[in-house]
Amino acid sequence: MGIYQIWRELHRVGKVTVGTAHGRRGQIKYVAACAADDCGWAVEYDDISPAMIAAQGHRCPIR
């Protein structure tokens, strides 16, 4: 996932942000990324449902 992604339609689930961004080939993807400083967890899906489920199931190791 690139550093300079433009996110739209942001949703927050705890520390995780879910939004839309452009994928590697320009198509729209749904991205869930943890906002904790040292976590670095992020996933990319084609639909918002799996992204929201991944955001709800994420257990951040940083406390």
C-alpha cells in the first residue's frame, strides 16, 4: 500500500480506519488500516464487507 493514497468514505472501527482508495492498477479498493503508530497492519479488499469484518477482528499488538 502506497504512502500517498487518497482515501474517501472513511469509517472508524476502534483504531482501524476503513475507506476507499485506488489499488495498484487504478481500480477502487477498500482498505482497512490500523492507526496505531508502530502497528503497520493494513489489508485491501474488493468489497467493503470483508474490510469491515477484518477491521472488527483486528487485535493490535501495540498497547
